[in-house]
Amino acid sequence: MLQRYPTSTLTTAHREDAPILVTSQEAARICRVHASSVKRWCDAGELPCRLTAGGHRRIVLEDLVAFARHAGLTTPLAAFDDQLAAVWRASSQAGDGRFDALVDLWFSWLMADEPALLDPSLGLLLDRGLPLAAVLDQGVGRLMRRVGDAWEEGRIRIGDEHRASEHVMDALHALRGRLQPGLRPAAVLRRAVVGAAEGDPHHLGSFMVRLLLEERGLTVNYLGANVPGEEFAAQQQRWGADLVCVSFTPPRGPADAVRLVRSLAQGYDPARPYHLALGGGALDGKVVDPPYRPFRSFAVLGSLVELAAWLDGRRDSAALSEGAATDPSAAESSLAEHGYTTSRRST
């Protein structure tokens, strides 16, 4: 049913008690159909909508979810019930780069033992067009820091921290199953070996690296947690990987990273060259400066957003020369081109 409303009525959606209104395009993304289908439903009176003074359709979010459920359409919003409005508003803020409200919601779900809501919430962010790297960095990464802080401050028990970590890992596995791999990148980046450094039992960060690489079309040999340095080298040579990514979490630090680089450098085979990227909370903001690095390029990256930009730099340079590949400023230049600032990167 079409209803015409003045524009002033449609500008009150910021109020907590106001109905949330979505456009035809947003409704189409939510229902995973073409926008023309939404317009047809509205014109036929099957999906209630309102018209702005300019003739643009606006649909009450609750009406859309009810319609989708009745029509048998799968949407990530169907899981939220009475939290629908809060989830939508928090997701909208995340689209503007403000993840505080969403991380608050996620943390409350973990503490209330409602982890099943994490999966559709992550799916909603991707459906709304947020880059995977930002969702993982600003969303999941901040959530895990919140969990870690709560444990360190004594507000939750170690079992609660472990349970929350497993719930987040479950949600990431589900997210991986829904990701659509992108176009295969430049020939220099077809396969990667990824894992957490030796002595590091935490591999959630390296698993998120896996998701980002697979989204960009790379085949990933994922090694998980606590991987000896020599095993990274062995797996790289076995599979002819073009990229090795290693994550470090505290209490490991730059000295551990330097030891790993030295180990990999000693066994480096110029006939099977590869790029090496290190990252993780243990290296964030710190300088890693090994004396010898024969790799095609070497970078220490502080976030998945930076990794995404670094990967794009490799993709955009399909004819990368050996001189450019070993240039210490290669990764930093790539990041700058994509609008990111750096304090330490390739060295």
C-alpha cells in the first residue's frame, strides 16, 4: 500500500522511537533481490511503503522483515527480533566508521550467551557494503580487545574469555562460508601460507588474514597456531607460495619477529621467491628491522586494512620488478596511495 508523507515526516528516523525507514535499494540488498522486485512488491500493495514528497519509496524496516519472512526470503535481519532497531542503528553507525555501538552489542551477546547473533550481524555489515578488512579490524578486532580487557580487569573469568573467543571463531568460520572470492590477483600472488608464530596459541588474527586473502582470490594454506619458523619455510617451498603471513600476539614482540625473519632468510630459495608480511598486536607500532631480508618484499603491517592496501599494491603492480619488490618503501608507498599513513612498515 502506497502512502504519501511529507519529507519532514521522513527525517525523524534518528529518534529512538521513530520507525526505521529504508530505501528500495537498501530493501533489495536486505532481501538479496533486484531493486525492481522491491518496486513491484510496493506497487502491487504486497509490501507497504511510503512516498516522500519527491516520490521516492521508503519502507518501514519491520514491515520489510515481516514481508520477507512471509515470502520465504532469507535475510540476516530475521534473527534479531526485538533487537532489530538497535542492530540496524549500530550497523548504520558502523557504515560511517563508528563501531562503538555495534561492539557494545556484540559484547553483550557474548556475555549473555547469545553468540548465534554474531553471524547474521557480520553478514548484515557485508550486505550493506562495508569492506571486509574494516569489519574485521574495527569490529571483530575491537570486540576481542574488549573481551581481553574485561578479563584483565577481573570482570570476567578466564573460562568466559575462552568461551567468547571460540564463539567469535565460530562466527568467522560461518562468515568464511558466505564470502565470495574476488578475481584472482596478479600472477605474483596466487597462494599464501598463513599462521601464528611459534609459541603463540592465539590464531584468531591469522584466521582473519586468511579470510581477507581468500576474499581476494588467493589459495591459502592455513597452518593455525604455534607454527615453528622452519615450518613456514617448508610449507612455502612445498606449495610454491608467493606470500607468507605470520601473526604475533603478546607477550611475543619484535625480537621474536626478528628471529623468525632470520630463520626464513637462512633457508630462502631464490628460485622460489616470496613476499613476507608480519603483523599482530605484539608488533603494532613497533620497529622490526632484521639485518638481512632477501624476500621479494618485506612488510610489518599494523592492521588488516593496511594489509588490504598492501595486497592491492602488489596486485596493481603485476609486472613488479625485483628492484621494486625489494624497495624498503614499497609497502609504505602503496599504503600512501590508498590514503593510509604509516609509522613503520617495510624495512
